[in-house]
Amino acid sequence: MMIDVNKPYSIQTLQNGLSVILVPMPAVKSITVMVMVGAGSRYEAKEINGLSHFLEHMAFKGTKKRPSSQIIAGTIDGIGGEFNAFTSKDHTGFYIKAASAHTGLLIDVLSDMLLNSLLTPSEIEREKGVIIEEINMYADTPIRHISDIYEDLLYGDHPLGWNIAGTADIIRTIKRQDFVDYMGELYLPNNRTIVVAGGIDGQSKGKGKGEEIVLKSIIEKLGGWKKNAASGWNSIKIAQSKPKVKLEYKDTEQAHIALGVHAYSYVDPRRYALSVLAAILGGGMSSRLFIQVRERRGLAYYVRSDSEFYMDVGGFVTQAGVDVKRIDDAIKVILSEYYGIASGKFEISDEELTKSKEYLKGRLTLELEDSRSVAGLYATQEILKRKINTPQEVMIRTESVTKKQVLDVAKEIFVKKHLNLAIIGPYKDQSRFEKLLE
């Protein structure tokens, strides 16, 4: 496989449907091997909610070749590497990062973990306790848990609204056969991609040989894997006719809020204008909400805005940790900024537009220095939409966003009946907050 000098990556699909992406980073001495699967909590039935995340844990618990978690960990620790995994609602990733000289070993370990996991019943039972404690930990961490409350409000009793980690009651009922069935439906070569990013050319002194060595190793380990039809995810249609509030009582010294609206999907071209809008409102310490909510009024310690994209839906949200006695004021200020932009009352200056674009491009540039972030960038796009926009293309699209596009997005999404407010704090009167949105 030859690298196209006009592209920063190469891609090839093996006969079994597995896509292989190689991203050389000449100045980098490390390498990340990442396998991503089109599987996550939105693929789950209610009775196995949390299985995707549970399986992420079990992949590290032993294989036929490396029959214990200690052996797997010792293998990676022995080369000074790092390894981890992550589960989202629509994809799951496994990666190992180490010096590029160990690329072959990284491919071997990841392949072994994902093809030959033992899924020992005793390990499953033992790991249930670990996962239940993880669920408890996040529930006791409001700054993180508020996102779960918010998505429950947004999507309700749909897989997108469920907790990725599941519930303690469901986790206790999961059996080995549940893993086997789930993997048979989704852990297939035609539903996965493997990305190798970093010092690929360090595999060989000859120009272009590094890619050939890596590809040969991947074919050797994964080329014989049988493909099959993968299960699909549960789609959703949004129809919201009035503002919604979800309140979770917790006796805290700081209230946590998430205030947002439904927006655009991962494949909607308006996502770039939405990202610029998020940067303008809450994308840094000079953003509008940081200045208005924290700096000028002292209402919050943290405040930030962000956009979330799935294949069929998406959203915009502002999260903040606020003074429990002044939460009403914080909500009013956030709404004022939303409506101010949507109505044109708070004009977006040319300087502000430029700064927000540079903020987004700068953050992306920083990510490109890390082979793990680069691998994730390519893998996510390949799994979710089977089309890759290079970092340079993303920057061009971000730069091309106009002020009118940002204003059009604000007018479309910041509508009273589409508001959603999630709160964790020492409050019991939900109607109080519903009146604020009305």
C-alpha cells in the first residue's frame, strides 16, 4: 500500500471488510494502534444496558495466549506503553500507545484481546463489583453526572437517554452468553476499523517500508476474521413542543446545571457553524458566558458550552457549576445570551467570529501532536460515516463559516419550546425552574 503524498493518511479495506487506516506522523517517535467498533449503548436492548461498557472491561481480563489481566498489563508495562479503552453511545475504542519499535507487538496484543477474550464467568462476576462502584462514583460526581441527567431529559427511555454504564440491577444479571451474543452481532471485521498513527516509518529505514510492514502484520492477525451482517442501532425522532426540566435532588454546596436544545446530527453540514457558536458562547475564558456568568457576576466556578453529534440527532448545551442561592440568576443570564444572539440584539463582531474559529482550529492543532488523538479522529469518522475529513479539511470548513450561518443556527435552535434544563442541587420545587424557562 502506497501513501498518497497529497493525503496525510492511507486507507485500505481488507477482503473481510476491515478498514485499515495508516497515519504517518514523521516527527513523532510513539505510535498508537487503535481498534474502533461500531458498537455502543445505543445498540443495546434495555435488559443488557451497560453491556458495551462491560465488554470494554472484559477485553483486558485475559485471552488464550495471555490468560490473565496481569499478563496483558505486564506485556504493555514491559515496553513502557499505555493502554485503555472507551465506550460511547455509538462506538467503542481500544488502544495501545508505545514507542514505534513495538508496533507489531501492539497489533498482536489488541488482536488477541478482541478475537480471543476468555470471558471467564468468575472474572465476569468479579468485574460486576468494579463496574457498580464505577456507576456509584459517577453518580457521586455531579460535574460529570449532570451530563447523564441531561441526556435522559433529552432522549427519555431510548438507548440515547440511558446511562452508558447501565444500572447496578442490570449489571448484576449479565451472563457470559450475553457477551458472546453481542460480539457475534457487532464485533465483526466489517463493523470495525484499525488505525495506526504515529512514527510508522520508524518500522524500517527504507522509505515507504514502514507502511508495508504494518499492513502485513494487520493482515496476518486479522485478515482471516470472518465477516457477517452487523446489527443496526436504534434510531430516534425528536418532537419537542414545550420546555422541559429534570431535577435531581442532592444536598450540595454547588448546583450543577445543563441548559440546552436539540440541534444537528454528525453528518449535517451546519455542525461547523454550531461549533463556532459554541465557541463564541462558552468556548474559553474569553467567551461570552464565561465573562457574563463568572467574571462579571461571580455566579459560577465553571461554565462552558459544547455541541454533541450523533448520526441522526445532536444538541447544544451549556454546563455550569453555580452558587446554589443564585442559580436563578445564572439561568437567566445564559438564556439572555442565547436569545440575544438569536434576535440580533447581541451582535457578533468580526473579531469575535475570527477568534472563535482560531480557538477551534488551535484546539485541533494541539490534538494533532498526540498519536492517540490522531488515531481517534480518523477512527471515529470511519466508523460513524465511512468518510474521512482530514484535519486540514476540518479547518477549512471551520474557517469558511460565515457570521450569517452562525446567526441562522442561533435563530433556529434557540427557541423557547425547545429548551431543556437539567439540575443537580438542593432543590425540590421543579415548577420554580419551569417558570424560568417559560
